[in-house]
Amino acid sequence: MRNTLKKFVTPCWKPSFQIEGRNSGKAGDASGRIDGLWWYRDWGHHVNGEFSMAVIQANNVLEDQSQVESGSMSLIESGPQGTFVGIYDGHGGAEAAQFVNNHLFENIKTIRGAEFTSENQGLSEDVIIRAFLATEEEFLSIVTKMWQSRPQIASVGACCLVGIICSGFLYIANAGDSRVVLGRLEKAVKEIKAVQLSSEHNANLESVREELHLLHPDDPQVVVLKHNVWRVKGLIQVSRSIGDAYLKKAEFNQEPLLPKFLLPEPFDKPILTAEPSILVQRVYPEDQFLIFASDGLWEQLSNQEAVDIVHNCPRNGIARRLIEAALKEAAKKREMRYSDLKKIDRGVRRHFHDDITVIVLFLDCQLTSRSSYQGPVFTTRES
């Protein structure tokens, strides 16, 4: 079964520093396109409607990874059809995000396939959580194997946002501070309202700091205000991620890890967790579209601003248009012209904005309510 699955899991883009092996997906406008620091796929079909997808690089090495998968949601061929979206915002390097991009969806399908029965055709929170934790354990095992030769990998992590539409339900799982926002039609006022669906785990949120203090009551330094930014142990802004082994296993809190990551005191239990927060709800006819994006977009645009752009502009290329709006806002904050920002190369550009990934899913309520789909199984992946 795994061999059968692999033929559908083919990367359609590798970032500009490694662009060999580009293949097209099997729906919509064929392959994605590379244009300097951009990768984009302006339009395509998925099981539940249409989508648009775009990425802009800011770091020396692209740390954002993402994917859209559409077709069977289990290893059982007769299983329910659906759409999977993943956005993985790496930090400290790209290794964790790339690993998640290659393994999380497969883990969901494997765990889901093992539990599939005719009476239970949907997904479950438990399946998604187990897939996150399985992916975490697999990555940490690699960290253990590489600890002596590449200790830096113990400080690499990724925020992980997943959305799944299957059998008329929407499943959102998030570990970190990426975000998904729903554009919902308010019929009474004939307006599109922005509804944030994901819970975020950034230490700048008071609720996250309170959660950390409750989990670590004997550690008054579990959250530290550093340069006007709240950070877990003064190091990282998020409290949930895949990777970041140095904050999860005490065995990595020692040399040869770089001194800037070493904690002055030992710890008995993991400081961060990979378990995502989960939301499950029905997809309703008034649900028009979903905007999935890494934190880089939401640093520049509000939820409602993003929803208004999607609602008021053509679908074709809308993900790219959202990123351009964010870049213009980033330029404005630095009192410079957008045309000048576009001339700045990766690496230096990180001083102005982060890597940004956006995936917009448009929802066809008739397709979403069905559990069967006769179209192609396809993968669009930025990896």
C-alpha cells in the first residue's frame, strides 16, 4: 500500500537553492511556477472546490514548507475522499519543516487506514493527534542519530498547521502560530466575515503564558520577556512545535549544542509539546473559503483584511495577491517603496519580512457534502 501511495506523493517544486525534480500536479494549471524568490500555483481544482497557492522566500534557506493533497484520505481505496492542507513554518533551519512535509500526511493516512471500517468512514481527533506525535517521534529519532555529527539539528523545529475536509467536516490541527481563517457569508448583512479557526501557541498571548506557568509551576523563568517579546525560556516564541529537541529532551541540553541554546538549569519534563490543538466542525453552505498562512502573512494583515482581499478579487492568483498585500504593508512600515523591497535578495530580506506561505481553498458546498469523488488523486507540494 505504501508503494501505491508514494506514486501520488511527488514534489512539484524545490526551492530556488535546489530546484531539480520539479513535476506537475494533476489538476488545474499544471505545475507551479518559480519567479525569483516566488513559487506559486495560481489556480487548481481540489476535491471540494478550487485552490490557489503561493510562497515568497525571505530567509537564506526557505524555512516554510507546504502541501495540498486531494483524493483518498486513507490507505483503503474505498475510503472517504477529501482535501488535506499543510503549512509548516520552520525555525532554526528547514530540516524539521521538510521532514513534516514528507511524513505527516502519510502518517495520517496510515493511522486512518488501519482504523477504517464501513461504519467509521470519517477522521477523528485521535487519528490526527497520533499522526502529529508519530511524526515528532520519527524526527526526534533522527536527531538522536545525528546528535554527534550534526548537533544543530536539535535546535531545529517547525510550527505545523493542518486542515482536512472530509465527509462534510472540517478538521483543523495546529501546533505553533500559523493560522487559518474562514470567510463566512453573513446573509443578514450580505457581508463576508472573518472567522479564525485555529488556536495559536505564541508566548505573546497571555493565555499561552498562563498555560506554560500551569504546566511548569516550579519554573518561574519558563516564559521570559526579552527585547519586548515574550519567549519560552527566553529562546523561542511558540510553546508547541515538531522538533526543537533541545527543549523536549534533557539529553540534548548539553554540548556540542551551541551555547546560545543551552539552558542553565536541567529540566525533568518537556518544555514544549508537539500535540496540536484541534477543531472539528461541519462545513456549511455559507462557508465560502479558507485562508491558510504561515505567521509571516498575519504579521502584516489582519484576518478581516485578508478575507476582504479574497472576497473582492478574482480567484486566479489570489494567494499571490495576498502575499503582495502583505509585502506592501511590510514596505510601508519601513517607509520604503514596494518596488525597492522587491529588489532586496533573500537573507537581507528577512530583516523586512519572514518567509510567507498562503493557501486559499474555495469551498463548493455540494462537493464538500459528498464523501465520494471520481476525479484524480493529486499532490501539489512545495518541498
